[in-house]
Amino acid sequence: MNPLRTIIAFPYGAVMALRNALFDWGVLRSTRFGLPIICIGNLSLGGTGKTPHTEYLVRLLHGWGMQVATLSRGYGRKTHGFRKVADCQSAWECGDEPWQMQQSLGQAAQCYVCEDRVQGIQRLLAESENRKARPDVVVLDDAFQHRYVKAGLYILLTDYARMYVDDYVVPAGRLREWRSGARRADIIIVTKCPADLSCEDCTRIAHRLSPDSHQRVCFSHVCYGNLQPFSPEACAAQPCPTSALALSGIAKAEMFVEEVQRRFETVKALSFGDHHNFSDKDLAEIHRQAESVDCVVTTAKDAARLAALRQQLSPGLVRKLYVLPIHVELLHQDALSPSETFHQTIHDYVTTHSGNRCLD
């Protein structure tokens, strides 16, 4: 460990260490609920792929016939308090990621947002009781540091290109807390791996992470789907485009830009910060750069924010605008014993709850 970086990171890291200790000692209380709760999060500030992994988990649970609810903070929204995403009119009311997830998942999950996760779970359970559709499991999105709720199973994501064992606490690095926080995880997923990552490489990486005996280490890679029109009007765009503008406002946009470059002969990139709220100046620049390309390709998360600004998008831009969908696949699960796979670990957890034993 670099001594200088450790010194720089110490003030913030010390505060987070004290906070975690207060939870561990019971001074700060964690609330438990009488149903399975799965938390997905990371130690870093972002860019590990929480949304597609949350969607993967939800679809897995839904495929087992389970009623699933997701709860997010709703980062970047212009509202406060508890909200049901399906009742929101745009991403401004619930945040771009929850809006994107609800659009993607459809009936597979009911998505909610609330800054206070304890209150959020209480409210979503009350709301679902009124509909006589109580969830079988709640998935907490980006809540690894939100310890006021005690989840039953924790999934920690870490980027293959910058794993937490190689990173430092802010401001020296991108970690929200010391690396030791990884011990709270039950499953560690190394995300954004090369699709051809070998079993030997997986073993080497798992050894570097030094998991505890109860922890499972898994590996995933990103898959991009076919371009989807932002609106039906986009179908009128040039049928065989050769040039594109890669438009994004996400953390670590490099993989997205590289994928667009693989699909078009000429690509320009226009990148903003994560969860970026497009200003009038930004929209003017997007329109200007879009004039010189055949189409504009953006991410699903950015499309959620652009949809809220639909009235400010010119018909010409809308016709050129396409969304590049993303999903994840797990690597080398067939090389593990059945009890060690991601699916089996999740299944074992949710079926230990009495209300879900019918899944066995």
C-alpha cells in the first residue's frame, strides 16, 4: 500500500471506519425485516455495473416465480421521499437508474425509491399489502454502505479493471470505505471481465481477493444488444449508417464508446459525468454534433434522462437517436460445484425463508 495515499485517505477513511464500528458494536442499530432482503452495491464510487446486475438478479428471482421489489435511493431526482417508479411521469421524479430498471423489467419487479431505506421498505410493504401483492424478496440497489437496514445477503461488485484491492479511499482513490468492508459481502462479483477470461485467470484473481470461507467469488462480462430506436420516429433514419455520435453521461464510459466504435466506421464521442443533467448548453452541443453523423447512440440510463427532455429535442435528433442496451452474463459457472454457483447461493438464501420454501 502506498504510504502517501494512505495518509491522504485517512481522514475520510477514519470516519467511515468509526461508523462501521458503531454498527458492528450495536451502538447504531440496523433494522431487520421478516422477508429476504438482498443488497447489491460496491466499495467504489460507481461504474461497476450495478444496474445490469440488479436486473440480472431480478430476472433470476422472477423466473423462479417470485414477486420482487427493488428499492433505490433515486440519485439525481428532483423529488424527495418515497415514490413508486411506475407512478412517476419521468426520470426526474425517481432518478434515471430506477426509471430505466422499471422500463426494462416491466412486470418482473415493482421498483421504488426512498432516501431512507428503512422507511422505504416499510412503505413498499404497506403499499403492496394494499394491493395484496406482498413481495417475496426485496432487492436493495446500491446500499452496501447503507447499514440501517440489515440485509440477509450482500453482493459486492468490483470492476475487473480497478478492483478494490488495488484502490484507495477517497480522495486518494475511488473507494467509499476501507477495503476491509468487503468482508461484509456474501458474494463478490468481478464485473466487466473479458469474455475470454480463463478459469486459470479467475482462480488467480480470486486468490488476490482473499475471500473468507463463506464468500463466493464470481465473474461477469458485459454484453451489448441490438440498437433500439429511441422512438418509432428513429426507424426513419438512414438504414445503413456508417457514422455515429456516442453520447453518454455514465461513469467509465470507455467500454460503451469502444462498443460503438466496433459498430460504425466513424465515431465521435461526447461524454458527460455520471447522472449528468443535460443543460440547454449541453443540448445545443448535442444537436450541433448530431448534424454531422448518421445516428446518435446513447445508453439506456441516458435515454431515461433524454426522454424527460423530449420537448427540447429536435425531430431531426429524435430520428437519429438510438439506445444501446446492455446485460451481463456470468462466466465459468459450469466449472464450479453446484453448491458454489451464483444461482444456487441465491436460491439457498431465499428458500431458507419459510414463506419461500415452496421453491424447493
